[in-house]
Amino acid sequence: MGLSACSWKTRTISQYKSRTGSLPLPSPVFALVDCNKFYASCERVFNPRLNGFPIIVLSNTDGCMVARSNEAKALGIGMGVPEFMVRDIIRTHQVQVFSSN
């Protein structure tokens, strides 16, 4: 007679606990998540009316681009470009500008 996965785990854990008096500590788990256009996507989550508009998010000093939506990328706005260099594009295409602060 075979054991199901659930009953096997239950028996194994209870057998371990009865031998040692406690359960083993879990190993720490670490994760690194790299999200594309994260800040721009967050702005859209909090303000859905921004869907379809080009969005850029500026650095802490509001000097350079740190995140761009796909619409802003299509306009040729590059990553890390100073804001003053694309002011004409921002005005012409109604690019929504946010600070990362």
C-alpha cells in the first residue's frame, strides 16, 4: 500500500519532531527581482488614466530618466538622458513626467 505525498510528509515531520523535539529551521531564501519600467508601471497602477500616455520618471534630483514607458521609448527618449535635453519632446507629445521621490 503506497503513501500519498501528503501523508508521507506528515509522517516524516512528526517522526523528525518526535526524535528531536523540534522542527528544523527553514533555510533562508533570497530573491532578486528586476522589473522592466517599474516606476512607470507603478504610476499606472495608482493612476489608470495614464494608460496609453508616454510616461517618464526622473531620478531623485529630477535630472535624468530612470524609467520610461514603452510609449516614451518609442518617442526616442533614452534611459539616463537629462530631462532638459528632451523638453521639446515632452511638451509636443504630452509626456507625463514624475519624480522618483
